[in-house]
Amino acid sequence: MEEYILLIILSIMTVALTVIYGFGLILKKENILTYRYSILTVLLHSLFLIGTNFASSEIQNIALHNTIPVLNLFLFRNLYVEFSKQINKKDTSALKYVFVRAVPFIFIFIMSLSTIQLVANKQLEIDVVDAFDFAVVISVVIYQFAILTNLFILNIKLKRATLEKYQHVFLINILIITVYASVLFMNLILGTLTDNFMTSGIVYLVLVGFTFTNYIKKDYLYEVKVYKKMSARSEDVSNQTNKTIALDALTGVFAREYFIRHIKTFDKEEESLSVVIMQITGLKLINESFGYERGDEILQEVILVVSDIFAESTIARLSGSQFAIIQTSLSDNEIADKIKIIESICKERDGFIVNIYFGVYMRRKSDLLLFDIYKRAEQDLYYNKLISNKRDQSKLADALWKNFGELLPSLYMHLKRCSNLAEEFALHMNMNATQVNDLRNAALLHDIALTFMPTIVEYEVSFKDAFEEKVYMSHTSKGYDIAVESGISPNAAEAILYHHENFDGSGYPHGSRGDEIPYLAQIVALVDLIDMMMHYGKKTEALENVLLSKIGIEFSSELVYTMIDFLKKRKFIKEIS
């Protein structure tokens, strides 16, 4: 009865894993593709175990004593090889390479001879067969323990090397390996290894299932590399004096001075010489908001990814966030593919949206010097940045809002509500798509600079003295700087700068009046006031009366009446009043 229960459990788990495997291959899931051979092997192992329950005793005997041990070996071989490939670990030991990869194939030869012998010579003495079977089982166990030990040591090293927030991934692997090794050891002690094939099949399914579901993402591995790289650098500073003169202290790539000094040596290279210029934006804002350590950490992580993907290239840091990547053996398509990989991995680091721009130029004339190639790649960078910024304005604004707005939850929601209201109003005004987008982004970011100010707590604006008030008033110009630096359109940035100007000239920062105030800025100021009234003001005060009282002081009469008409159509006036 117990054997049938185990058979049912094994069958259900096999079907479930087969479905997951099939969909994973169709959808090209990275974790399934990485461990595809391990999953395939464990499925074959399970199907074979299920099939032996419906076979004749003679066939069952041959299968259990010959085929299943070989599948066990291949399962652990594939697990080790695929895990090693996943963490970019190369087998440097020839002995280990032969042991891990070749032993299962050697066993196929041995077990084939054994199978032929069992079928051809049915009169073979039973004690000889038992002795051979025992040797096979012990060999498989030794192989399994060797693989498990190596995987255990690898995960221990990775756990120690990575940051605390990623350690749980390796800890789970260590736990899985420990549990399985304990079960294997207990079966060996109790002499029940050959009696628990069905149970072992279930355990194998669980082992493989945990391995691919607990998939180690590339980000985790790059975190490990960053940590190890920085640790090694700090431990070996005294021995790297001469080398670090040529290297940038923060990122480990070549310094600008070394690059300029040796730029002429690249002109002797073949005609396919190409230059990639890379620029990372937004780090200055992260430095100012969260400290330079956080910005430096993100920069190091990005450059480590770039160094790993452009492993054969020369990389130099030209300025704070601009880098040159030089290579001679890559085609246009290969460079484009590498750039796509970098963008996909680095688009978000530690919860921050990271904007990375690239410019590429390949030398096709032998008389073109590297400096000329560099200048053309730089022009391509600025062109791509301009096109990208025009195309992805909303993405840029959303990234800034997400990165910095969350520092003040109430401000975070206020900005989003203002953005939604401004966008609806722009559509009501039949503005074109560009104007709608600019207004939406300006409203989303108009108070973003308040997150940099320590005196602002939960969006409660209060001042202890004139200095604090002056600091608060600077948030318009600071917000403008943030928008410009991040690539937000000039019209949206200008609306952020002027959104506290009043129609009568009593506002700030410039005291502009009337038509001197950009129209988008007037709308941003109006939706800002409306949202403040709706969520922070007195609920008993009629919104329409408040808006009418601002005519000629803060807003033009035309804008106020247009807004009131819009609010009535959207039933905002009735709801608030």
C-alpha cells in the first residue's frame, strides 16, 4: 500500500514538473533554460521508476540495477555543471573536470557490459551479482557526495561574498544540500539505499525543483563580484601601487589620464576598431539624496556588469559617469547585443531606475584616428540621448518620481494626483500630445526637490526662521536643475521652475507676472492648489469660491473659469463643496 502511495505522489510530481518544463521552454524562462538538462534527466529518472512498476520482474531487475544508477550519476553531473555555468565558474582542475563530466559516461560502458552479462548469462551466481550491485551503489553514492560537497562549498563561498540582502538565495541552496546529504547518509548507514528507489525519485524531484525555482539571478552574481572585487582591492592596496596609477580607484577600469596617454597605441590596430561611449545619468541626484556611498555602489555594480560583458575590451573612465569602451574584434550586431544585455540587467539597481545612454562608432577607413572615432561615438551618444529623452519623457519622469518621491509618502501621492489631474485638464483643453506629456511630467515632478530638504516632514510645510523659508523657496530652482540634468524636456522643466510665480508678480523665484509666466507653469500651480484643498485644506470651504478669490492675484481669470468648468464636468466641485 505504501509503495502505491509513493507511486501516485511520484506520478503527480512528474506530471507537474513536465508541464512546468514544457511551458518554461516555450516561454523561454531563464531558470528553466539554465537547468534544462537537470530537469530532463530527473524526468527520465522518474518516468523510468514509474515504468518499472508495470514491467516484468526480469526487465525490472535489469532496469533497477543498471539504468537507474546511471541516471542518478547524470542527474548530479548536470546539476553541478549547470550550477557552475550559472555562476560563471570554470573548472580549472583537470582532475575535477574528468571526474565530474566523464564518470557518468564511463558508467554507461560498465553498466552496458553488466546488462549484456545479466541477459546472456542467467545462471550467474547470485553472490557475484550482489557484490557487483553493491559496488555500483557505493560508487554512485561516492559520486553524489563528491558533487554535493562541492556544491555546498560553492554556496558557502557565495553566501560569504555577497551582500546580506542576497544571502538567503545561497542559504536555501545550502539547506537543500544539507537535508539531502543527511537523508543519503542515513540510508547508507541503515543499508536501505536499494530499498528506497521510489522515495529517492521523489527526493530528486524536490531537489531539482528547489534548484531551478531558487534561481540565482545575474544581479546577485554581479553583487558577489562587486563585493569580492572591493574586498580584494582593500586587502591588496599595498601590492597594487604601480597598477592603480593606471586604474580608476572607484571602478577599477583604466583612468582617464592613462587612456589619453596611450590613445595613440590603438591607432595601430586593425580597421575594425570601434568605440562605445557610455553615460550614466541620475547618480548626482542619488549622491545628494542618499549619500555618495549609495551612488558609488550603483556605479560600481554597473561598471562590473559592463566589464563582464565587454570582457575583451579596453574600458576607461573619462569623467564622473562617462566611460569609453574600445575593441577591435566585434561587429556592429555583436556590440548592439551586448548593449541590450547591459540595459536589461542595469535598468534598475537597488530599487533605483538607472538611465544609461550609449554612442557607438566603428572605423571603416584605415586613415581614421581613434580620436576621430571617439568624437563621432560621442556625437552618436548625444544624439541617442536626445532621441531617447524625447521618446521616453514619461519614463524619465516616472523614474524620478519613483526614486525620490517615495522618501515622503504624502508628497509621493500628492505628485501623482496632481499629474493625473493635469493630464485630464490638458486633454480637456485639446492640447497636443507633446503638451499633454510635458504638463503631466511637470505636475508629477513640480515638488520633487522637497525630498532633498530635511526640514520637510510628511509634506508639512512649516518654518522656524527666515533661513528655512529661504531653503524651502529654493525647491523650484532645485527641481528645475533635477529635471534638466535628468533629460526632462525644457518646457516641463520651465513649468517646474515657475510653478510658484503669481499672476500679480508676488511669487518666486523671479517675481514674474501675467504672460511672463509659462502657461504650463500656471496650470501646474492651479492643480497643486486644488489637490492641496482637496486633501490638506478645510473640507467645509467651497473650492469654487477659493479659486474665484485667486483671480488677478495668483491666476488669470480665463484659466480659473476654464478650470472651474472642467471640475464641474468631472463633478469635482460638487464633491468637494
